[in-house]
Amino acid sequence: MGSIHLLDCTLRDGGYINDWNFGHDNLVSIFERIVGAGIEMVEIGFLDERREFDLNRSIMPNTDCVGKIYGKLERKQTMVVGMIDFGTCGLENIRPCDKSYLDGIRVIFKKHLREPALRFCKSLKEKGYKVFVQLVSVTSYSDEEMMSLISLANQVEPWAVSMVDTYGLMHQDHLLHYFRLLNEHLNPEIMLGYHGHNNFQMGYANCIAMLSNKTERALMVDGSLYGMGKGAGNVPIELIAMHMNHGFGKKYHISQLLEAIDVNITQFHPPVRWGYNMFYYLAASNNCHPNYVTYLLNKKTLSVKSVNEVLSKLQGEKKLLYDKKYIEKLYAEYQKNEINDEISWKKLEDKLSGKKLLLIGPGVTVNTERKIIVRYIQEKHPFVIAINYIPDGFRLDYIFLSNSKRYTQLATKLSQENYSIIATSNVTGTRDEVFEMVLNFSGLMDEEAEIIDNSLVMFLKVLIHVGCKEVTLAGFDGYSSEESNYYNQNMEYDFVKQKAEYLNSYTSTFLQSIAEILTVNFLTSSKYDRER
């Protein structure tokens, strides 16, 4: 059995949580605790020439800056390494190893960059460093691509080659498949490593599976304190160290790791959490880049079921290489869900013809200006339609549903009372119900807009289509990045100022464009109302 080793990556991978701003005292303390625990290797952060030197951050523009932070610390038997994301730190920023505090450098790169990245690794090796070749998103490699990588690595002969499960997609069968390819074909003196993420809560189990292989090759696994790291987090080093003590006769001082967690790490956890959650599960289960999940969830229009269905349409290399235009196209196509809506349009025209119309939106003014709305209904007896929610205390003639997520939030109320519903074709029922009227989403959306499915704009298009000439709005307050502006706080959008301003401007401009076709009156205060 070959030797086995443990590497701590807290100061590098954990830095994604706090922009590498641990504070100088924490940097020193974490380093000393890792060394004191007897961990064989410690990764002290990124080398990135784009960042200015900051004594408090574990991201440094060159190797000289490493010495400014850690240079006076006792490393004992621990190997000290840094990491370079290939292309972000040139050789001119790397001093020869004998003039640097670093013993080794880990280089991460995507598979299409493997040839120039391995040439870079060779140059680092010539400077005297132990070089670690880090295979980013290893699950994206085909067997042929992996064999190509192995051939390149055997020519360079780095210190180690590591499988990096960037998006936490691996189960043990995947891990062992890549392990066998690398173990059988890499030169025997090259160490083989594994760096896992916890989207499927498999990081710890995969480390155990990795270390259980009978091989004469040296093996290495990564971990971080408390699992601190990007996305779903890393393998908790305190757990894998405990396992290696029990199963492999190691003598890591676990108490040192626990002290570091208590004193240095937990302070970062409440403001920015890491670890397993549904978001990272969705990304991993669809074998895709997490930004696709972010894009769809931020829409606030899709149920989780619908998010999963859109993600399932991702194809090929696009899955792990985020492309905003690509996901926008898939989202729009999914929402269209074409149906024959001729009967619904005719029924709607009959229902609304000649009616005085009041649309109620979900704005906070439904509460703050309720008396105005109640008086209007008592005096004018309008036909009342709520948009994507059910306001308390008002008799509704119809609910317009264009948002799948809002629909799922209303499911309980809808099941308790017999509401009449006008839905767009992208909204699917949670039960075996059939909506009274269903209209094609594609005919109402605005493909040119940043938000293609503004519910108010969509329903105003409906009114224009059926020949309505006038409508009154209540509770359409507009968007704000600074204050609560929803009747129900669970409906709030977390928009930055620019996004809120765009949405308000977009809606106001649309209202101006239809002014000669449809008269829109505001009953309550609104950012859309330019007359006030």
C-alpha cells in the first residue's frame, strides 16, 4: 500500500465565502492549527496577479507576497502550497522555489486548456516547485480526453494529479472509474488526488472510497475546516482526518482542527452559509453549472418541478459551460407550451365586454390604501381580477395566473374555495383540475424585454386583445430595492437598484405606448404612474 496524505484547502477554497478576507490573525491562526494538527499539506491561498496585495487576504499577486503573510511561521513537516487558476498569474510573478516560501503550486484548468496548462506546469517544475495538476470538472472528461491528459502528464511528470469534482457530481462508481484510468496509466511516481464538493453529500464517502483502493501509488485527499468552501462546500477535514486516524494509523491532532473551527471559522458561517442545500442538489442532479439554477430561481416564476424540467433540456458541453443566452432561450421555449386557446379568448371576450374593470396587484398599498379600494368597489361595482395572488377581504371574479411559483404558493387557498381562473399555458395544475380559461403564454410575453413575463403587462395585453377600453389598477406599486413593497413579504423580489429602476421604467413605457388604445387609471400609489 502506498502512502496516503491529507491536504487542507481552507485558506484557498474557503476564501470564496469571504472574498479571501479572513483577516491576518485568522490566516496565521488557521495556518498554525493545520500545521499543529500534523496535516501533511496546507494550501495557503490563490496566486492571482489581478489582485492587489492585502495582508488580510489569502489571495496574492505573487510569491513574494506569500512570504509577507506566512514567511515567519513555523511549518514543521507540513508542505506549503499555493494555487493558480491557469492564466491568472504569469511566470514572471513566480520566484524560483528556493527563494519562495512555497514548496509547491497547484494549477487548475479546464479540459480544453490542458495542453497550454501542462506546458505552464512544466515551467513551474523547472523553477523547482512540486507541481499539482488539478483536473477541473473531472466529470466532463471523456475516456479519450482523460487518456490525452494522462499522456501530457506523463511527459511533464508533476508531483501529483488530482481529480477535481468541481460541481459535486461524483458518486463512487464515477470516482472509481476515473481512479482506475489514472492509476493504471499515470507514471507510478505521480501521486493521485481527489478534491470533492458536497452537492450530493458524497465528498466524505468518496474520500473513503478513494483511500480504500489497494495501490502502491501515493494517494492524497483534500478537505477544509468545517467543509468551508465554494457552493455546497468541501469535505470537512476534521471528519476525514478522524477516519484516517482510525483506519490508516494516522495521528492527526483533531483537537487542533476543532479549535480552528471554533475560533477562526464559525464567525464566517452565519452571514454566508455553505454546505448541502436544494440549490446545489438541483445543479448536481442535472449535471449542470450552478449559474443555470441561479438564473431560473431568480426568475421567481417557476416551481422547482419546472426548474428541473428546464434544466433537463440542457445539452452537451453547454451543461457545464454557463451560457446566459442559451438558458434564456430554453426558459422562453419552456414557457410557451403552445395550446389551442381560441375558445378561451372567445369566452373571455364575452365575460369582460362592457364591464368596468378593477385589477388588484400584490403591492403593499392593498393594505395601506385599502379604504380607497373598498370605497371604489362599493360605489362602482367593478369586475374584479387579481393578478397572481389572492388578496384578503375582496370578492374576486377571476384570478389571472401567469407564474408557476405563485400558483404553487396559492394551492391551499385555491383548493379551499372555488375561484375562477384565467391561466397562461406555462402554468400547470397541482391537481387534476382544468382551468376555466387558458391562454398561450407565447402570445403575451415580450421576448425583447429583460423580463419577458411581466404579469401586469401580459394581462393588459389580454384586455387590449378582447377589446377593453379602460381599466383601473390597485396594488401595482412598482419595484423597490430599498423598501418592502409587497402585500405579502413572501412575494418580495430581491432586486438591486438598477434592476428595480429598469422594471419600473419598462412598465411605465409600456403604459405610455398603449395609452391611445387602453385607458389605465391608478387607484392607489404607484411608481408606474407618471401623472402623480
